[in-house]
Amino acid sequence: MISISSCFKSFIKVDPAVKRYISVKKVKTIPVIITFKRPLDPKSESAMKRKGLRIKYHIPFMNAVTGKISIGNFDSVSSFVDIAKIYFDGTAKLMGGIESRDTALESPGPASVHLSGKGITAAFIDSGVYPHPDLTRPRNRITAFKDYINEINEPYDDNGHGTACIGAAFGASIDGKFKAAAYDCNIVCAKAFNSLGYGCFSDILAAMQWIYSIKEKYNIKVLVLPFGCCCTSRYFDILSLASEALWNNGLFISTCAGNLGPHEASITSPGICGSAFTTGACTVSGSSSRVAPFSGRGPVEGKFDKPDAVMPGYKIATLNADTDYIPGSKSSYQSKLSGQQYTQLSGTSAAASMTAAAAVLLYQKKPNLPPSDIKSLLKRFCISLNELKTAQGAGIIDIKKIEEFNF
């Protein structure tokens, strides 16, 4: 039976976070994301602009725009009948930490014998990607890059997280000594996170829109969202809403459980999205593996099967980035990575990247499977760690089972 209070909540139009922001003294403008009941037509857009809406991005895949509204004009803008909801343009954080020291050369996990991810593309929304030799040789597998922070055209990573996440699951040295699971997969990266590891929802949504618009051109099958934020109201969870929309449009969404464990109900958004594949972190691969203490735990309101699985996410060997490298600058021709090509990454973001690699290998075997089938198969290929389902989900994904499986 549906309660009257829950029905009332579903009709609330303005995010409570927006209302709190408005109540702060001396605030003149508020950053917002506005979703509409139908595609925004030019006439309505012009009318809203006249009322004081300054548009930053158009997000047509979810009938939305992002921008700013002056406090004095907020009521007149929000009164437009075609508006579905007004969300606060908040901030998400990358869910991984990088070791400061150099790491001995070793592969992050067992690579498949017959599968490599060849012909498939995985997309990341992260801090960028450094053109590391293990991603660019013998061929450059970074096929597209877009920067929503500094608007630089060529790949770079001033934080290191994006390079580390990508390298853990998709890197491969030319001599074969370092080889991740999907070592021949192509990479698309949207930089929506700054050098400190934070990103605005609006930049994340714009990155999603870009990836959605090029997914056919680059054969993008998997989108990795290795970040999270605390969701104060599931009725205004814009990151989960966007993830659901992309999933329904054929993209496998790999999200992380967040690093706020071991407390109950500590999974971050968009990991709480019902459709997306949410991965927690475990310590090592193999029979001695345990769920990492920091890994976010379920349950999730209304959906009790979160996380979906776990993958290694503690001190994972991966690629290091020259965070001072800026394409086109004088210093860009001299890498500072001499002798420091590798590092370690810990966090559920690493685990989400590992799941993405597993999904890529499945897509290599069966390119036309819908995301829901990929999700079901990955959970079927899990080995239980004999921990609570709210911690381990279905268990750890066994990459070998993907290779052995016959369709």
C-alpha cells in the first residue's frame, strides 16, 4: 500500500538542497539542473532565459539543461509548467586513492588467454587520462577525449585517478610484463573532475551526453562511473536518474559502491541506481579475498541487491600519470615518469573498472547482448566470499568463467 506522504514527495518539484542554498544569505545565483516533461522547444527556452536562466549545457538524452538562476528570478523560472524537477548542481568525488611511491611491475590480475577486449570501447568519466605508453603503444587505444574542466583538446590527467582506473583494467606494456584483463580494448575519456578529484554534476551530465552521442561511432559498450556522492533524497538523485537513462539506451553502466563502509546503507550515488552494475571492493583475488572495510554496504532503499558484486580494489598495481603534463606546453615533451611508470590504486573505483573489463570481455564474445543480460551473466560468474550479501553482493567475478562460457 502506497502512503499519502510518499505520494506527496513524488510531486515535489524543487530539490530540498536548492531550497537550503536559497536560504543562505548573500547568495545571488544558484547552480541548477532542470529536467522537463518533454524536449525543451526554442520558444520555451527563450522565455526561461528572459526570466533569468543562464544555460550552461543542454542534456537532450534526459530532457534537461544545466545552468544558473538568480535568486530574485527563481520563483518565476520554477513556475514554468513544462519543468519536471529542479535539482541542485552538486559535487561528486572520485572513489580511489593513489599510492605516492613507485610500484614494482606486476599485472593487476589474471588476463584472459583468448579474450582481450579487441574491437570494444569502454568510456570513462574521470579526471582525464595520461597518454601512458601502456595505453598508446603499439597503437594508441585512447580514441577520443573531451575536457569539461580546462577545455584542452588532447588527453592529460592532472590528478592521476583516471589513468590509474583505466590502467588497472585496460593497461598493457609492450613487453607483456604488465597486462590487465581487457588489454586491447579502446578507451574514450571525458574529463569532468578537477585536479583535486571533484566534479560538478553538470559537467558529469555533459560528459554523459557526449559519450551517448558518440557511442555508435566508437562502439562504446561500457561506461565507467568511478565516483560517488551522498544522496540526501532519492527523489532528487540526478546521477542515478542519468545512469538509468543511459542504461535504457543500451550502455552498460559500471558504478562503484563508494568508500564509506563498513557502515550499513553506505553506498553512494550513482551506485544506488537500480539498473547499473554496482561494484564493491575486495582485498585480493582468490579464495583468501575479503570485502575491504572501506567498501560501501547495502541495503539500498527499495533495492536490496546492492552491491551487485565485488572486485579487487585494494593496492591494485596500475599505471602512473605525470600530473604536471599539459598537452602543447613546453614541458609536455619531457615526461617526468622515468622509472615511475606504475603505482597502486585503492578504492571501489578500481573495482568498478575491473567489472567494466569483465563486461568488455563478454561483449567481445557476444556484442549484441543488452546490458541487462551482461549484468545477469556477470553475477552468474561470481564466486561467493561467504560474507553478507549487503557487503559482497553475488561475490567476486571470475574472469575465467567468461572465457569458458559457451553461448
